[in-house]
Amino acid sequence: MVVVFNPRAAAGKAQRKWKSIEPLVRKKLPAAQWFVPNGETSLAAFVRQKLDEGQRNFVAAGGDGTVNWLLQELLRQADPHIVRTVKIGAIGLGSSNDFHKPFVARNGFASVPCKIEFASARLQDVGLLVFEDAAGRKQRRYWINNASAGITAQANAFFNAPDRLLAFLKKHSTGLAILYAALRTVFTYRNRPVTIRFDRQESQTVQMTNLGLVKNPHFSGSFCYDSPYEKDSGFFFVHLCYDMSLSQILNTLWHLSRREFSGLPNTVSFRLKRLSVTADTPFAVEYDGETITTRQAGFSILKQQIGVCQR
């Protein structure tokens, strides 16, 4: 078993959380091999080496960004014939820890959620994002919880590159940091024209407020869609908010904090296998909390691609 530990997760608070549970984790995983970023060995090289040695169980100790970082390298480095034998677990040292939601009290140590029982692992779908970078090259990224464009992506981009106030809040109050990032983005965001193609249907141009692509309906703190969590169905749910006024956006956020979305004004939802978005100007795209900027993005599902610990 391999543990990838990111002490910089949660704006540096991961180290403090880790110290409170370290003896319990080391007792639970006595034979684990550890990787801590030091600028000398890349995670890509380390993962490839461990896969070549026959390792198949990997744990991300950090936030959702650490889970995503490890997921990218596992899917890039694992040969096609072994990728479905690889399993991933996590120790939630991050700010939001969406990978662990819905939280289950027995899954963790103290207030730190954990999914490190590899006997509980089952194959889950992985989302694939294919986009065009600034140089016009096709790039691939993977996601396991959810992805987005519009307000959510813009807020995540701001959260990842904070101003001084947000940087302060991230160190002292995750909830307030998420709220500030959301509200600042809401009050500065403007609906933008994009062309969306749902599966093989005809393309439609809409004034996009937000586009959520969801496996796990939980995202960004307490927000949650009301679609089911289908881990291995081969589909994802799409929740589109379009041409919303400021009051409608705030109303939608309030309902999302109560796990209510279906039927709200200026919203539609679909269950799909693929979707594409294009625009004349670059827009932010978020995948499991990480963000890129592009004019063209395609989303699809890799069915039952990797083993994921359930507890």
C-alpha cells in the first residue's frame, strides 16, 4: 500500500489535522509506503515505479485536490490491462473533502473522514474532461466527484488563487472562506453565451449561469444537488442554470444548501453519457476542485474504471 501525503492541503491546516490522527493511521496501515512531495521526485515517476513493483492500493492523504492529483497519475501511468485492478482510498485532511461525502461517522478518526478499507473497494466510473488549451492542443483530465463551468468553476478558480482576505479565511475558517468565494463570484459573475451539445442532440446556445456535471451530488461545502449518487452507472447528471438574475442565483444557492434543485426557475437537468461546451472566449472549467481555462470542453464517462474504497 502507498500513501501520498500532502501537508499543504487545507491552506496548510492538513499538518495539524494529521498530527491528531497520525498514530491511529500508522497503526491501521503499518506496512504503508509514504510519498511526501519534496520537489525532487515527481508523483508521476513514483506512481509508475510502484505500479511496476506490483502495488495496487493507493491512499491520498490530503484534500480533494490531493485525491485528484493521485487519480490523474494513476490513470496516466497504469497500463490499460491493470487499471481496473488499481484501488484508491483517502484520508480527508482538506477543506471540503467532497470525496468522502456523504460523511459516515464510522468512516474516520475523530473528525477526519477516511476511506482506507481496501476490502470494501468497488469499481466506480471516472469522468473524462477533454479540452483545448491556449496553444490549441488537446488535453485530458479526470474527475471522480463532479465537474462544472460557470459560477462554480469561477468560484473554484478564485478559491485556488485567493486574494488576501480569502487566504486569511482559508487558514481560519473553511466555511467562511467558501461562503466569501461564492458570494464574491455571484456578485461579479455575468451570464455568458455558450453552445452546449447534450449527447448526440443538436447543439443549443444558452446564456450559461452554471453547468454542473455530477456523479457525487455534494460540492463546495454544504451545497448539494438532489440527483442520486450513481457510482457505477455509466452516466452522469447534468444540472444547468441559465439566464439567471442575481436574485435567482441567490435563491438557487439557498436551495442547494438544502439539497433542493429540481424544478427551480431557469434550470434543467439531464442524465447523460457525454456533453460538450464551446464559447467564443475562454471560460473556466472545474474538475474535482481543480480548474482550467478553455474555449472548448468535452465531458464523458469511463465506466467502472478504478476501484474506490467505500469505507
